Amino acid sequence: MKIVKNYYDRFKVLNPQYSEIKLGIIAAIIIYFIARIFFVVEISRDMIISLLVFVISMTLHEVAHGYVAYKFGDDTAKREGRITLNPLKHIDLTGIILPVLILLSGFKFLVGWAKPVPVNFYNLRPHRLGLFCVAVAGIVVNFILAGISLVFLKLGSKYLDMDNIFMTVMIYVYVINLLLGLFNLIPITPLDGGRIVYSFSGNKIREFYNKIERYGILIIFVIVYLSGSRLTQGFLVIVDFFLKLVGIDISLIF
């Protein structure tokens, strides 16, 4: 581990601009070629589309947090240049390598994260309303994108086949944004669901959330691992429900 840390420190010195992104690209390339050695891995059109949709969706999610925080009086994200649609400003090294690994494994659902937008919650006015609005902003954007994609899927289904590239993009916009929105509703900080509960809570619950936040990601992974198949089934039920509203059979997609 010390060797890896020393290499990472040297790499950051030699590559001060977007060092994490450059290292992530190198790691993804290495992972790809290792996968090619042990498995038959082909980069498909769907893999590229899903990764691009994921990055764009996560970017819009984070921009929403920063923009709403700015409107409620905190300019931290604006000062650090994070209220921008440039995805390079939001990519997290681990959070982008994970979906690449998932794609290489052949799994259809992407899980990952962007670099959280910095927010000084003490600057938000009014405080509780600001906390809630900042927390829910990213989820709202994801659900709006999922809703818009459903409208286009409904309109497109009258004239286009489901394997048309436009329909494929819309399917991934729908599935990925619905998944991001639902995943972020898990009431564990640092996820948005935890922040929403925090905004409504009294001191005792806030103290509890403050204590567990450092272990939040670990707790979330344990929850997902222990109930993975049930979560997947539940998610597919929700995906199917909204697809049926626009007259599309889920079997045409999965």
C-alpha cells in the first residue's frame, strides 16, 4: 500500500491538472487489458452509451446540489468551480473505475458516484429548508431526466425500433437516472436520503447521523450486498411499472 501511495503522490506532483481523472483513465486501460487476457471482452456500443449517460447524469446531479446551495446562500461550490457542466470537474477516481469494472463484467446496471459538491451547510438560509432543498436537488434532476426519457420513448416507439440508437440512449437515460434517484434515497449519509432525514431531524438523530457518516459508504455497501437480489427485483418492478405507463414491454429492453 505504501508503494501505491508513493506512486500516487508522485503522479499528482507530475500531473497537477486533473490528476485523478488521468490516473483513472490509466487504471481503466490497465483493467481492460487484464480483462482481455482472462476474459473475452468487447467494447460494445451499449457500453459506451451507458458510460457516457452515467457520467452526464452524475454531473447534472452534482451541479444541481451546488446551484441550489448557491441560491440558499452558500457559494462554496461556485468558488471552487463546481457549478459547471464540465464532467472533468466532477469525476471521482474510484467512482468512475467501479462502473467501468461493472461494464466489463457484463452487468447491465451501473453503480458509481461523482466527487461530492462542497457545501457549507451552516451558510444555508433558511437553514432547514436549505438543507432539504440541497439534499433533494440531485434526486429531482435524476427523476426529471428519467421522466423526459420516458416521454421520448413513448413518442419514439411509434416510429422507431427499440434497437435504434436514439431509443437505446433514451433507455439508458431512463434506467440510469431512475437507479441514481432511487439509490440516493437510501436514508444513510452521505447519500441524499440521509441528508433529507437530517434536515427534518432533531438533535439526537442529527448526532447519530454525524457519528455514522464516516462509515456511511461501508454501511451502504453492506446493505446492498445483503439484499442485492431483492433490491434488483424491486428496482426492476419500478422500471417495469413506468415503462408500462408509456406502453413499452420491459422484455424488449432486458
